[in-house]
Amino acid sequence: MADLFSDEWMKGYMGAWNGEPELSGELQKIGFNSTIGYGFKGEDQPRGVIIVENGVATDAGAYTGQPLNWDLRADEATWNDWLRKPPGMMGLGMAYTSKKLQFTVGDYAAMIKDPRMAGPFMKSFAVMARV
């Protein structure tokens, strides 16, 4: 298995993202475009990035300085826990309020209040577990 958020892992995540209609299909309905970084708390920059155009992941790999719309951070143990058992809405809410999950870029509260985005956001964690 490739290292979490490595170039190889992110490319696998892109394939899983595009293969999940409850993620890419739902985001396509709302014309979702975003560059999303993933990484570890305490590091200067994310490790991996996925670029989404109209709900579909069009590129992914190691982070190389792209401007981000979202930057999600947690410690490695938390990410690994979520890969074993993806969190539900309550678990993500608790992770956010306890700062286990941090958004260094992006507005978690605004996103989670929009059901058109909240459902796919939840699904993205289940998709990660497939990589």
C-alpha cells in the first residue's frame, strides 16, 4: 500500500472518487469545483492534493504548491483510524470541535450546513478507505 497522501495514493483516491456516484455524481449536480489538500497537523503544507472540476476528480498527486480551496489536516493516527472505520456525521463533528480535524483552508461550518455538500463530504471518507 502506498504511503497516505503520497502521489501514488492520491492517484488511487482520484480513481475511487470518480468511481463513486454518491461523491462525484452528487458534486457534479451542483457544479462543484475545488482544489483540496490533505495532510497532517503541524506540517507547513499538505502532502497530497486532488483537483475536482464539476464534481469529477481531474488530477491528483503530491502537493506542489497549488492554491487550495480546502486543506484538511489530522494527525496520522486519526487518518488511519478513519481509513479503518470511516467516520459518520457525529464523529466528524466531534473531530472538528475537538480539533482532531482541522481545516487550514475552507469553511467546515458552511459546508456541513449545505446538504448538497455534506453528504458527499461524508462519502469522501468512505471512499478514502477503499484506496
